[in-house]
Amino acid sequence: MPVVNIQMLEGRTPEQKENLIKEVTDAVVRTTGAKKEAVTIIISDMKKEDYGHGGEVIK
């Protein structure tokens, strides 16, 4: 049962997330041979002020 966690900055539309889930699921099925029904995708949106890169908060 593959579980994929995706963390990204907030701001994507529901449609973009739906497409991402479909594409990642297809990639997991294709590369691992897992059944589509066994693949779980979890998207965690992060607020920009809760994320830093290179010592700086993303704004």
C-alpha cells in the first residue's frame, strides 16, 4: 500500500490538486506495479509564513 505525502505552499486550486493526485497515482502504479486502489496520496498545504528556505521565511 504505497502512501505518498506531498507538502507544498498553499494556493493551488482544487482542480490542480485533483490533477496532481491523478498523475502521482498513475506514476506510482506504473513504476511499482501497485494497484490503483491501493495508492494513497496526502497533500498538506503550508502557509507561506510557516515555511522557510535558506534562512528566510517565504513571503
